[in-house]
Amino acid sequence: MSVKNWPALGWESRVWDWSAHGSRPSGRAERVFRQFRSAVPPFIASASPAFSAEATQCIAEAQADISILEHGAGDFLVELGGFLLRSESVASSKIERLSAPPSDVLAALAGMGAGRIATQIAANVRAMQRGMHIASRHEALGTADILSVHRALMEKDEVDSAWAGRLRDRQNWIGGSDISPRDALFVPPAPELIAPLLEDLVHFANRQDLSSLVQSAIVHAQFETIHPFVDGNGRVGRALIHVVLRKRMAIKKAIVPISTALLANTERYFSALEQMRMGDLDGWVIEFAKAASTAAREGKHLASDLRTLSERWLSLCSPRAGSALESILSALIRQPIVNLELLQTIANVADKNIYDAIDTLANAGVLQETTGGRRNRVWIAPDVVDLVQRFESRVGRRRRAQQV
């Protein structure tokens, strides 16, 4: 049985002013549109969550699975961290209908040029990295830190770069009309409520008396409800999951790919968020904890697969200790798409030795040349890309098979 003691979302009636929003009604339905309801989220800094026996069990299981991932895979997770960060960013981007081949995203991250969507997904990775840097500091999380993550995400956006790192000063909405909140699925709070709500949220995020898993779940859900930016809210909100877990020291080495698991079933994800807004924290935390368990278990599986692959590469190529070949093999787990400039940085050797290493890796099937030309050549480690795609498929299958 659910425990419904979380403060529920409120609503207020507001008048829509076309002139204030720089748009004009496009039809009769828009012309007669005058009023809408916007959300009034509760302040939660001092709220005390309580859970059913089912939710408590799910939380305990998820925390145990995360601990096994953190300690069971050991130092290899330091290498794996960047890999899972990319997976999380790709999953988080897909819900915004941003999708690109893994090789394009990797190329964008390496600065090798890529399409617009791959570049946007790469910006999401950088925002996640900014979040991890913030989480590693000893200072309390502040609103300025959230703005910093948003700035990293949006500062090079072709449409909304002017809003990078800035709270919105206009009403936004989800679903419905493109030019007004008519028939919207959800209308976030009015702009004047955003700053105090975010200040309240960071106070909650800095508490030390809660389970870090519960805390990250609530921070994410509350942030999504506040929706403080013109664009990029979902991606920043999912980055905050990892910021809270890392800042609370629940995870020191690993990236638990919770977004990858949560977003495998978007209908269930949005339904659980709506439950929390109605005061049923249990339903949301159960969904979040189950996603965390799946993510941790599959993350451990991926770590094992990548370790096995690394060992197979070493057996195939037999690199000398300290050689360019050994350096490149180690780096390919972190960065499985490379060009000559990046390889020279990794190996720190002359061109001839680099090409000898590339030939060895290509003959062993470790690297594959993708450009087909003699200049600006790019190589990819297809086995690594294949592993991350299989990992994401496994997460999706497990989540879809789970019953709510």
C-alpha cells in the first residue's frame, strides 16, 4: 500500500497575454484562449518522506546493487565512468527526440566534426561532466551550480544559446499548442516562482539525513516540475541525479546509468512523475529504485564485458610495457573513436611509431578506418561501440519486462 504523505502540487489560474509573449493567435481556438492553470510546486527543503514496505525494500535493493557495482568492479570503473556518462547522455537526449549513431556522438566529443544532433548530444555529455566536477567539490550545491550545468549544455546551441545559464523569464509548457499553453499537458510554475523554488531545492539537495538514492530521486522530480529553463530542463534534471549521488559520496567511481534505465519506458517514467506531483512519493521512488537496480546490474555486466575485451586486445596485440601500442589500447576503452592528432596525444610518440601501432591494431580488428581518405583519417574501435549498444538494449529489455 502506498504512503501518500508528500506535499502535493498546487495550481493557480493565470491570464494569457499574447502581446507579452511576442506571438499572435493563429486560429479561432487561439483567439478565444484567455486563461490557463500553472503549477505551484510545494517547498520541500524540510519535508520528511515516508515509505511503504514495498518502497523501502526497493530502495534497499537498489542501494545494495549500486554498492556491488561500486566495489565489485573496482578501479576498472574509473575507466568505465566516461563510457557510462556517454550512455546516460545519449539516453537523456533521446527523450528530447535527439538521436544520432554512437560513432557520430563519439566523433563530436573528440572534436572531429559531426552533425547538429550529434553535437547537441555531445553538449549533453559535457553538461554531465560539468555536473561531476561540481559534485567532486566540498562546497554545498547552489543554484549557480545548476546554472553552470545548463550553460555547458546550451552555450553552443544554434537556437537557444542566448538562454544558456539563465532562468526563464517567460511561461513555458509541455504539450498542446506550439504558441500558447492551450491544451498543454503540464504548465510549470510562473517565472517569478522559479528562483525561490530552486533555492528551496538546493537546500533539500544538501541535506545529510536522507538516503542518497531517495534524495536524488526527489531532486530530479522536483526539478522537472519547476522546469526553470527555456530549454534543456530534462537533460539538466537527469544530470542532477548523478550530481546528488556523487556529492553524497554514494558513488565515488561509477556512473550508475539510471537515465538509461528510466527512459527505457517513457510512459511509465512520466506516469510515476505525475504520481509524485499528486502526493504519491512511493510510486515515483519505487520506479526510480527499480531503474537504479537495473542500471547497476547491467553496468556491472558492461564493466565485465569491457574488461574481457581489454584482456582479449592485449592477448591479440602483445604490446610491450610502456609502448605506444599499450597506451592506445588502454585509451580506446575511454575513447573508442580517434584521429591521428588524438593518437599522438595519447601515445606521445613520433608519427612512424603511431602508424606502426595503427597497423597492428587494424590487422587485429581492434581499429577500423572509417573515412576512406588519406587525409583527416578517423578510426573507430567497433567492438566497444557494439558493447555499449548491446548494453543499452539489455537495459531496455529488462525494464520493459518489469512489472510496476
